Amino acid sequence: MRWLARLSLSVVLAAASEAASAEPLHAKIDQLIESQATGVEIAPSADDAEFLRRVSLDLAGRIPTVAEANAFLSDKAEDKRSVLIEKLLTGPDYPRRMQELFHVMLMERRGDNDEWLKFLRVCFEQNKPWHVMARAILNPDADNDELRGAAFFVTQRLVSEGAMAPVDVPGLTRDVGRLLAGVDLQCAQCHNHLTIPHYYQKDFQGLHMIFENVQTRRDVQFPAVSEKVMQAKKEFKSVFEQVALQTGPVVPGRGEVEIPVFEKGEEFAVAADPKTRKPGVPKFSPLNELATGLAAKENDIFTKNIVNRLWFVMMGRGLVEPLDLQHADNAPTHPELLNLLASEFVAHEFDIRWLLGELARTNTYQRSSMLPGEAEPPRESYAVAIEKRVSAEQLYWSVGIATGRFDAVRRSIRKGLVDAKKPEEEIKTIDEATLEELVAKSDELKTALADFKTNFGSGPKEPEVEFEPSVKGALYLMHESKIQKCLESGSATLVEDLLKTETDQAAIDHLFLRLLTRKPTDEERQQLASYLEENKERRSEALANVAWAMLTSTEFVVNH
Amino acid sequence: MNPQFCNSAEHGVSRRRVLGAIGGTTAGLGLGALGGMVQPAVGEELAKSDKQILLLWLDGGMSQLESWDPKPNTRFGGPLRSISTSLPGVHISELMPKTAKLMHHLATVRTMKTEDANHSSGVPKILRGHPKNRGVVYPFWGSAVAKVMGPTKSGLPPYLWVKPGSGGFISKYAGFLGAKYGALALGDGKPPTNLVRPETLSEQNANERRELQQLFNQRYAARRRKGSNEANSYVYDVAEKLMQNQKLFDESLLPDKDRERYGKHDFGRHTLLARNLIEAGVRFVQVTSYGWDTHGDNFNAHASRMPKADQVYAALIEDLIDRGMMDNVLVVMMAEFGRTPRINGSVGRDHWPNAWSLSMTGTGIKKGVVVGETLADGTDVKTEPYDIGAMFHTWYQAVGIDSKKVEFMNGTQPLPIAHDDMAPVKELLA
């Protein structure tokens, strides 16, 4: 990947000049997007309601509550969108949302681990720079209590899947390339890539040998790895030519690393301890070379990978697609923009929160998802906001909030404590519990969260990119008893609240604001009023039916 | 223009009528209880067709040398022998004794020559029929058939995919046709959970919910890009159809004799389910068997895999004959390529698109033919090579679709359903 190394210098230089310029990034982004969106009709800005729903899903991982919606929609301040973005980025939901997002992105639903989730949570609570996170993943430090769980990225991929499926080191190699450098080297495992001229077998083999040298530690309970002593280059052959080749460890985007030679007996910085079974620490750590070399500001593919992924998260399309296929012949749709994002991200010390904020402030992000005319403009024009997949987690929190199922569970736990005459202090902890804490206290809510991941997440190892609804998801929402409960008074507050409204009109307005974050159109108001009027003898059923239809509508299940 | 002459504009008009139907919502499923979505009256001729397709896909690339085109006692022949078949003079691998007895019911092509030796790009190329590049993403075969022919009158989803591992709705296979023509994958052949409506939800409420949902969706979709709402609506439509066919998925209802004949391994169980899905009226069923990428230890791998494929294929053909289904079901067994004659350092065979084989039978196909011949050592074709595009023409023709006339509509742009420079292989057509 020598071409990639050459590119990096220009990025560093560009970084210096961009940082000096006063114009904020979001304004420059809009200029670059709009200058390329010629010949298409650009949609107007989303109205406040659509913007609020979108940005809440993106940065808080859930739809807004009725109170939040009322507050934002009645706010007259000119800068209220910018204020809201800042509030969400520094709010209590942000670390949870980012944890969920990066967990799915990096682990692709291979399984959960508390230490790993703690690593992600801590990083986003403290807004750790991305290169620090990536280095923690690639060269985990078992002595750092907060970050050591990052090793799960590697250890979970080194778990054997049974006798017929040996440990998939090539799969781990591939994922490091895909997820941290945006290059999928899989096809270069056995030969230089046939159709991508810059993916070499040496790149794959040189990265692969770093992980062949890694072992999962058995002496500790948390995810941790150790390395063996690496002394020799690796021999490999192309399946086409059968000529013997060799390589040392290769860092994606940076090149081969020399293997230092130590006297026999001098290889270890820390010797192994047979008593505790603690493995030794070699003086030469290929993982350290990988971590510091790959996750570095000089490494263009590292930076571009993450800014492309964050752009995708906010805008619904990568500047480079597929997200893991950066190479010279797969040009970004907006090359100058990708360079700009990369250089500014480096200039801002890999600050994910800052970049998400700048993206959210763009007109590009804030456009309406409604087509301005008959034609569907190309997605890459960003002339109309692109609808995005709502993750299983976003859907879970949103359904629970909208139906008041969480409120009802809180109420019932509280009642249990009051009936048992528990002290005020304990009752107060329930009143103040976050939604996550509430879920931790309820087996049913916990199971439901797992259900949502199964029914609305992709399978293990399948990246979640586009909106791909499934029949199993539809059947879950149609028939699952936990969903039915969300629509019953007693076990959720939505229908209870609706039954308390004095007029059908008030009930309809409440439904729309609470579930869809908007007002009904006149036509909708009329249609629903006549439906409720016709079924007034069975009002709670009719209201539950309307609520179900809203919850399962496309408007609810995609982020628009 | 002289009205006496048959002018092409008139053909254009009549053809466009068919195209309009295909470009419309022929594949929209009747919704029964809702009544809101009506099967369009146009295009009924195609929709009424009772032709169906069953594709057995050997993912990773089955070796032609250990199956349809053995070359024993040659440089690259490997250790396995060949056996005679029910077709005089035709030999296939000794790993396929059951199929050998049925060769007179099959058509075999031994001169497939395609372009791509990668799995990641080769699989989609073959499954799309490798058409000319028109700047659009072409649909996989099953999605194309779902679009062109729609569901059968059974109303079942037109494209089901039985596979090991997880299931779900795979919309990306539909390419430019739009999400709803994607594959419904039945992971490990299992139906989706929650298929049964709980007693606490009355039929009336269930119906009203769907009608109201439709109302919200229509309003939302009126001003949005098509894809999301199509996909979301479609999964609910499919869910309802599957609810009406719950018995199909109950393995305990299958006779033991059938389960023995197909084999209790995944490929056997999944193909038996596929047979039942076809019988129930699914338009296109694909069964995938993974693990054919035998770069190492090719011969032991085929010695273990091939007899299962043999068992499955033979049982299926016998059933189609017994049940009189050969006249309306097209069956194809293939992979994305074959394997190299050259045996590599790991006693494996690598990817080989240059000269490989596939098999077909059923409706519209001539029985008991072997088309094409490879060189004595199998390193290349000796007679005319066939690209997958020619096969697509042949298969469309076999199920009664004129692949030279019927086109997709991508907006206003007509696109051929198979490679425009290629044609059906006449020797394969009955």
C-alpha cells in the first residue's frame, strides 16, 4: 500500500492550512456538497419536528419524549438547533448511544462482554480521541482497568467455533483491515488481489503474522492477550505462482516493520511467571508496532476510515462505499470533502464528538427527507436527506419510551418497594434510575432488549448498513406478547394516558406527538377521528390498534 | 407509414403493454383481509404461468472433475474413477452413483466458460447472469424471476432461499428492481418465530392494525424514496402469507421415507423443504450448500460432500418425475465456477471459471443430452464455450419467457433480462 503512504504527507500539510482558516467545518462541507449537486433539486431544510427526531435518534439513540418535543418545538430561539446538538452531545444519552453504535460497528454482533462495553462507555464518557481507542483495541493494556476490555475485539475473534471451525485468524486479520483501516484484504490472503491493484498478498500476510503471534491469556478472567517472541519473517506463496516469498509484520498503510534480533535468553522484557501462569512480555511487540503505526495521524487510511464511517452514520451513505473498500480505483464521491474531513479530524486530535457535532450542524444533514419533486435525486448528491436504518437498540428505547412501558415498569417496581415498606432512599433510587438501570432491574425488559437485537439486528458477522426489515421482525411486532403488553393499559402508560384525554382530537394529537414527533395532517386527523368514533364502544382496543400501526409504520422504523 | 406493413412501432406498443405490467406491481401480493392492495389486472398472462424454478447452489465451487466431467488416468484427473451412466457412452464421477442412473433425465453442460475467479464478485456475477454493464446493479436470478413472473397464484412469496445459518429478508439481491424483490431466507429451513397469532389478539384487531398501518405508510411514502417503505410493507405482506402456510415448516409432518431418501444432513433437509415449497407454489426456490471451496484436500472433501449432493439431486429428480412436476419445474444445479485441473501443493483444486460443468432438467429442457466437450486433460473447452448469459436465455426460454423480448424497466430505461449479445442454447431446449 505504498500509494497510501504517499498520500499521507499531503493530509498533514492540508491539516495545517485548514486549521488556520476561520470558517467552521460545517459551512465548508455544505459548500463542497452543494457545488457538486448540480442539476438536481435540493430539498428544503427539515422542519423542527423532523430535525428533532432525526438528531435525537442519531445522538441520543432514541426518539424524543413528549416533554422534549414540546420544549423544542415551542422554543423561539434562532440558534435552537445548534443548542440542541450541543446538549445532546454532552447529555447523558450520548455515551450510551455511542457505545451501542461502536459495539455493533466493531463487533458486528459477535457477542457481548461487560469489560468491552465498559471500555466503550468510558471512552465516550471521557470523549477519548479515536486513535487512543484504536490503539487500546490493537494493543490492549491489561494493567489499565478502564481500557483493558478493548482486548475483546481480538479475543472474541480468536474463540474457536467448534471442531470443524478452527480459530479464524485470517478473519481477525481481515476485520482489522476492514474496520480500522477501511480495506478488506480478504481476497489478498492467497494471492495479490485480482481486481484491486493495491491490495497485495504481502499486506495480508504481514498483518496476519502479527495475529498468528497473539494468544488469549488464560491467567486472567477479563479479555486479555499476550504475544510470543517473533524472530523470523513469514514464508508464503501465491496460489498462482507457487514462488516462495517472505515478509515481516506489515502495518496497513505504513509498510513492513523490521524484526529486531536479540541474544538468546534476552528476548523478554518481562519473563513469564510459571506460578501464576502469567505469560512473558517480549521486548519486541508487533502489536505495539501495529497500534502506534496504524492508529497514527500520519496514516491516511486510518483517518479516512473513521471519518467515512462517521459521515455514513450521520448522512446515511459513505463517501466511499463499500465502507471497507478504500482503494485508488474506488474513488470517493467527494474526494476533496473526504480529505477535508480527514485533515480537520486530525487537527482536532481525533475528536469524535466534535466531528459529529460539525456534521449535525450542516445543511446537508438538516435537509428534509421529503422529495422536493417527482424525481428521486441520486443518493450521493445528498440533495434529499437519506433515510437511515434504525438499529435494534434505537428501536428498543424508542418503543419503550413511546408506549410508556418503561414508566409502567418503574411504577410497578416502586409500588413493590412501597408495599414492602422499604426506606425512602431505596424508593428514590428507582425514581431516579436511568432507563438502563431500570432495564437492569427487570428481567422482562432485559429479555425484550435481547429480543430486539435478535429480531432487528443483523446476524453475527454481518455489517449493519442499510435498512433491511425482516419477516421475523414483522412477526415479532405483530404477535409477540411483550409488544402486546406495550399497548395494554396497566402494563404501559400510553393507552392509559389516551383514555384520559377528553376528546378524540386530543388523543390523536397526543399519539402523533408521542410516537411520530409531529402533528397530524388534516386528513389523518379526520380519518382517525372517524375510526375512533366508529369504535367508541371498544375505545382502548381502537387506540391500541392506532398505536400499533404507528409503531410499525415505516415512519417509525426508519430514521428519516 | 404504410399501414399494410407490419411496423415496428406497433410491436413496440403491444410489447410495452407487457413491459408496463412487468414494470408495475405484478409481484405485489394479494393481502386478503386488507383489500387495499389489489392484484393488478394487467400482466396476468405471466402471473398465471405455473412454471417454477428450483436452484441448487453449491457455494464455493464444486469440482467438475469430481462430478460431471471426470478425467480419470490423466495428468490432472486425481485419484477418483468414473462410472457409466444411464446414457450410453457418458461417464460421470464414481461419487455420483444415484445420479448416474438418472442421466437420461438430465441435461449436462460441460463447456461453461465464465469470467470471474473470485467468490466475492463471481457469485453475484453468475447469479445475475453476468449481463452487460448498464450502470445499474442487476438482480439475482431469483429476484429477476420474482419481478418478471411474480408470485404464482398461491400468493406465496416468489423468492425463497433455504440456507444454513441465519435467515432474514435479503433485499440487496434485488438490485435496481427495488427491495421487495429480495430473497426471503429461511435460515436452517426454519420458519420465522412468532408465526402464530396469539389468542389475545383478535382477527378483527389484527386486520384493523394492518389497515391503519397501510394508511400511515401510504402517507409517508408519497413524498419519500421508494425503497424503505416498499421493504417495510413487503415483510408484513409476506408474514401474512406465511401464516397461512404454517404446516410447510413442520418437519415432523414429513414421512420418514422422504427424510431418509434426501438425507438428514443440511443439504438433504433443506432440499426436501424446497421440494415442498415448490409444491406449495413458491415461484423460485434456491437451496444453498456451503463449503465447496476445496483449496486443500480436494479429493477427501469431495468424497465426503459429493455423495450427499448425489443423494439429494437423485431424490429430487425421482420425486419430480413421480409427482408429474417435470413439466412445470425447472431444476438447475451449479456453482459460481469449477475447480482447477491443476492440483495445488495442498492437494487442493483452486478456482476455475475456464471450463466447468452444470446440470439441469425439468420443464422445457431436453432430457438425456450432454452439451460440449473439454480437452482430454480438462484444461480448457474443446467445443463452443458457454457463458452464464447463454444459460439465462436458455432457462428463461424453458419457463416460457421470451428473453429476447421481455425486458425490465428501470424507470423509463428498458433493460434486457439476459445478456443481449447471447442467445438460448438450442441443444438444451426440448
